[in-house]
Amino acid sequence: MLEIQGLTKRFGGLTAVRDVTTSFERNRINAIIGPNGAGKTTFFNLVSGYHKPTAGRILFDGQDVTGLRPDQVAKLGVARTFQSTNLFDQATVLDNLIVGHRLRTTSTFWDVVFNTQRLRADEHRCRAKAEEVLDFVGLSSVAHHLAADISQEERKRVAFALALATDPKIVLLDEPAGGVNPEETLGLAELIRKMIRTGLTVCLIEHKMDMIMSLADKIVVLDHGEMIAEGPPAQIRSDQRVIEAYLGADYAAA
Amino acid sequence: MTSKTWQKPLLAVLLAFAIIFPMVAANDYYIYVMSLAYIMAIAAVGLNLILGYTGQLNLAHAGFMAIGAYTVGVLTVDYGVPYWIAFVLAGALSAVVGFFAGLLSLRLKGHFFSIFTLCVGFIIYLIIEKWDALTHGTVGIIDIPAPSGLGPIRFDNTWSQYYLVLFFLVLSLWFMSRIVHSLLGRAFIAIRNGEDLAETLGINLMRTKVLAFVLSTFYAGMAGALYAGFVRFIGPAMALESHTFDMIAFILVGGIGTLFGPLLGAILLTWLTQSLQFLQDFRMIVFGPLLILLIMYFPQGLIGYWRQRQARRAAASVQDRRLQRSVLASQQEVRSNA
């Protein structure tokens, strides 16, 4: 569903991503791992349109999306989360989510001026969507809490919900379990599996190896911007280059 | 009791107070000062859209207000255009200039945007000051006609002008309320919270920001046009950034990103300035520390502080109700088991 061909990104003299070719299959959990500075987030930024690649192509559902703006990529069905999500702390969690479905609505400034039927229908739809995704991520109970008052783990779930509100086909998750405790990590992993069950495709960056190894269908390993391995967890675990670059001898033995 | 149920009565009381204000004011001068506060509030409400809701600090706002004022001044005094036609053109011209200025300046982000708009404002000031043939240069424009009557209503005294300004203030707030509570307003707020995230949610950054910018300059132009017809004298200094900073102070005191914050700030600070007139330049000694204390203890502004308390209370009451329900449910369960 997502095909990457010879993707390269140079920032001045630094090559953050070098000639990466891989593909992510529909309805699978794909993981990108690698040491800090390996180019993982840059890779996400390229796919979601924040950076224009120096070379290479990105095909989404067979369509060339290379060089599109982030909002255009989002409309095609690519959603993403960030390592940290800035919410509007003075508003409720539900209020924060309503804008997520805005891209699927059509009302314009003039609908606002004349307070048209279409605008009201759109706003109703966005609110319903916000409630639906909040329920999906299991946060209905905090819908009316102020965003300032929710926990770190709930914040992560809200970030998921925002991404889901855009009606995506693929969701890119940047360290979804960063900064949450082991028990909560299991809960988030279960949520990712639930997303797969509804037909979504997931691609995630994560450092928590236990989570990745049990969750991912396919792992792509980046090191210094280059892809040094790809394949199912079992294969990655025993790959000599991956062990040297990232996992360390201990993990391979375990 | 949710905050919405008594919001309407409160607004009605405030409006009633605004309507009887001229009848209880000690003299015409008070009415005059209040009208000026309202005009500045309209401009500040516009600035709040781009600054408070969209998160872009535009320092050229006073320049756009000057464009509106000068459109009315030049057209009515030098070309004999009727006030109300000049009034409409003032808003339109400010918005058109705002569109091109926004298209250019919004390519920059954060502080760079602010610095660029500081220059835009100064360029507007320079054009007004140097273009003698069109703007009368440093002399300014005097004897601008008061707004012409509409049907049986005349606007030739302070009273009637007060009500005219009040009418436009209410209209501005009503329209702003509609914008910020719509999906469009949510898109503006999303941009303020984080441009990257907003873009990920499929919001076209440039288009949305330019729209907010144009709307805010339209408000500035309208405020300028009202100012020209009310004060009836304008000079190039009104385009200076110090006036933008006045409006920013209104917004910060009243509540940034709140509907009524700019109005509250404009009224409070205008009256405070008036009542400290006797101190002359020393009034800044009172003014400065007061502003600092306010920012320290009410960083969200007065209305922002109040609203946060309300929101927290509402969230707590929802929680309470849910807790009560679950307690009731468990009691029933215990009973049915027994």
C-alpha cells in the first residue's frame, strides 16, 4: 500500500535518509527501528510531506505522492502522530478532537457567514466523529475533562484519536509508547492491534523492543540513514548487522 | 448549572448597561471616551483573531486601522464621497492590502513573521507620512465629516455617535462569535496549538492563515473608518506600532483568545488611562507594575482566568455525576445480588 523507492534526504552536507527502498503492506503493523539519529523521524516527515525528498519516490495506493504538502497527503488518507502532542489545554478533550474531521467536510468561510445548513451538518458530523474515535481509543470517560488534566498515557490515546478522526488508511505513529509505563505500553499495543482489526495499516517508530518484537509483522532497521535490514521480527533478531548497530549482543542472546 | 445557561442573561444585562450608559454618564466627555474605547475594542477584536485564535503576532495592525481611517478621510474630504460609501471601501481596501501583505508575510513563521509585520506597519506609516499629495502628509486630514444620517437617524452629536459605534461593536462581536465557534474557528485554534499537527489534520496552513489575516485587517479597517468619522481628525502617527502595542495590551489584560477579552481590556485600560491623566507622564509608574502583576497572576487575562475556572468546574461536575451514577449502579447490583 505504501511503496518507497530510492528515498533520499540531504540537509546540506548531512544525509539523513539514504536511498531507502521498501514497501509496507496493507493491514499490517510495520515498525521502523534504529539508534537515535538514524533518520526514522525524517523518514516519517518525508512520507507525510513535511520535507521534500532530495531523490526517490513515494507511492501511496499506487499514486505518486512525492512532494505533496502535508494537508494534501492527509486528505489522501495518511495520518500521523508526533512524539509530543500539543493540545488546547483550556478546552475539553472532546473539543480538541472535533477539528480532526474538518478535512472531510466541505463548508467554507461563506457557510460560516450565512450559518448554512451545510455548516451545521458538517459540525454535527465532526462532533459525532470525535465521539466515535474517543470511544474507540477508550477515553469516553474523560471526554469532558480539560485537556490540561489528563495523564500522559491518555494524551497518547488522544493523539491516536486525532489521527483516526481524519479517516485515514494508514497511520504513522512516532514513538507511541514513549514516556509511558510498561503496563500502559501493553494497553497501547492492544489499541494498535485493534486499529489493524478495523482494516487500518500501521507504521510505527519505537524503541521499546519487547513491544515491537511481539507486535510487528515487519521491521525496517535504519542506521545512519541507510536501511540495513528488513523482515519479520525473528529474522531481524538474528541479523548480525542489526545486532551490531542497535540491539546489542545481549538482546540477541535473550 | 452550566456556563451556557446564564451566559445569555449576562450578555443582556451588559448590553442594557451599554444602552443606558449615556443617560447615566456625568457628561458628554465620558460618552466620548467610552465610544473611543469601543472603537479600539473593534480593532482589538480583529487583532485577537489572528493573535489570540490563530497564534500569529501581527504588529502591523495599527497600520491597517490607519488605512481604513485614511480611506474615509481622503475620500470624504478631497473627493466628496459620501461617508457610508467611503466606510464600505475602507473595510474593503484594508482587507485587500491585508490579503497581499498576508500572502507575503505569512510565508514566515513565529518571530520572523512578527518582525516582518513590524516593517509592514512602518512602511504603511511612511507612505502615509510622505505621500503629501494623497494623504496631506504630516499635517494629517482635518474636518472629516461625521457619518451622514441614515433615514431619520442623524449622527451629529456624541450621543447618536455613541449608539452608532455600539451598534458596530455588537455586530463585530456577534460575527466574531460565529467565526470562532465554527469549524473554521477550530481550524484557526488548531494552527495556534501547533502548525505541524494542524497540517497533519489536513488543514491548508497558508490558506487558513491568510483568511484569518484578511478578516482581522477587515476589522482594523472598519475600526479606522469609524475612528475617522468620530474623531474627525487623523494623522500618520495612528499607523505607528505603539498603537498596535496598545491593542495587544487590551487583549492581554482582557484575555487572549477569548471573545470578550479585547473589549474588557479596551474599556478597563482606557478608563484607567483617563483616571490617571492627572499624573501626566508619571502614570506609567502606576501602569507598568499593574500590567506586570496582571501578567504574573492572570497570564490568561481576566476573562481567560474566569473561563478556565468555569471549565474546570464544569468538568468536575460531569465527573461527580458520573461517580454518583456508578455508585448508584453498584448499590443496585449489591441489592439485586442480595
